[in-house]
Amino acid sequence: MSDNKTVEQLLVQHGVAYRPSGKDFLTKCFNPDHTDSNPSFRIDRVTGVSHCFSCGWKMNLFKFYGVASNNASIRVAKLKEKLRILNESTNGLEVLEGTVPFNGVFRNISSQTLKEFGAFKTDRVVGLEDRIIFPIKDVRNKVTAYVGRHTMSDGNPRYKTHPSGCLLSLYPTHLPNKPYCIILVEGIFDLLNLWDKGLKNVVCTFGTDGLLNHTAEKLLPFKAAGISKVFIMYDGDDAGRNASEKLKPLIEEAGFEVEHIELEDETDPGDMSQEYVNEIIEYIK
């Protein structure tokens, strides 16, 4: 085997099934003692640093296969990433071509709520066709990413981020009425459903991995805004409960009081009824 392979070349060469996920490749865990039926093993596309967020196993892909990494390529890639992040954090992203506001109802979310979050469509950006797209803004109200949800239930992938591989901040960072607490949920439609039904201090983490890796950094805007308590309300399944357990000490370390709202089995905040949401509103008061 020759030196200077890329991470993707190694995965292909060894017949490892994977899919892109942000800045990583997502695949089944390499730990022989872990039966990973729901792939949770993330491999950095550039460095090969790998971590299973289910069993905690860590390794480096290059060392695993006994191959020398291309250090020059890694340094260049890291530099480009820093420059890209700096540029986007300074200027924000440009408005996408062909933007048309979305004025309808989708997944029982009212048109008013979708309008509040800037939902739109475009057929002029490759990869974002047939999607409802949301501009994701940071604490300076600058657009740092776009997240598109496929309009078809069997659309693949269901969610797509533009530009590909960008680091998503928690969203939204600006909340009405200066609440003392926030409620963390996994997906943007979890956020939209709860907001639509009157729960306004809810924040989307866009999955769990990003917050696990950048807990204090991503929660800093809320700390600065005077938030003192964080409720974690992830999906009512094993993955959601496991992520909540891992996040709780990290959020506490960042200086917040933390409480886990454990949902009933297979309960998804994105499908909660008005009655259920009302109970949550009363509880957090």
C-alpha cells in the first residue's frame, strides 16, 4: 500500500460503506466489540481522526491501516477551512440565486411560522432543488449557512446543508422576551413545531455531534444573554437519551443548570400535539 492516501481513498480501497456528514464521513463503528446497527462512527475527512459517539471508541484511520498520512495536504486543508470560516463569519453568506419565499403550510407548520424563519425555495442552486430552505443566522444576525429539507418524505438525503461541510451554530441565537432558560431539540422541524405551538425559547442543535464537540463555544451566546438553565429535550429513543446523558455534564461544565426532559418512547418534538406542548410550557415555568 502506498503512502499519502486520502481518507476517502482508504475507505474505498477497503470496501468500507460510508456517507458524507458535515466535515466527516459517517460509517459503522470499527470497534469489533460494538455491533453498530445505526452508524455512529465519524471520521474526519482530512485528518482521519475517528470517534464513535455510541460506544466512545477512538482511533486514527491512517494508523489503523498502517499508512502515512499526507501531512502537507492536511495542513493546507486546515488552513483553507480556517480562511473559509473567517470569511463567512466576517461577511455572512450571499443570498442564494432564484430565492422565492415559501408561503404555504408544510408538515402542519403554519405559513406564519415558516415566514418568521425565512423559509424559501430555489431551483437555481444545484442540490437544493425540491427543498424548503432556511437561512441559519449567528449571534450577529449574519447568515452562516442554509439548511434545506426535502419536500418529499422519501427524499434522499432528507436534509442538506449549504455550503457543504460548514459548522452549524445553535439556532436561533436571538430569542424573544429574554427567557431564563432554553430547551434544546435535535432538528429544525422540532424547533418549528414547538415554536408554532407557543414554545418560543426552543433552540435547535442540528443533531447531537456538533454540540458534543463544541459545547462551551456553541452555548456562549446564550451564556452572554443571561441564560442560566438548559433543558435537553431530545427524541424519545435510545439515541436521544444517550446523547442527553453525554451532553448533561458538558453543559454543566459550561456553567448552566441542566435538566433532561425525557420523552415517552418514540416521541418526537416535531410531532408533538398542542396539548403536549402546553404541558411542556407549564412544566418549564
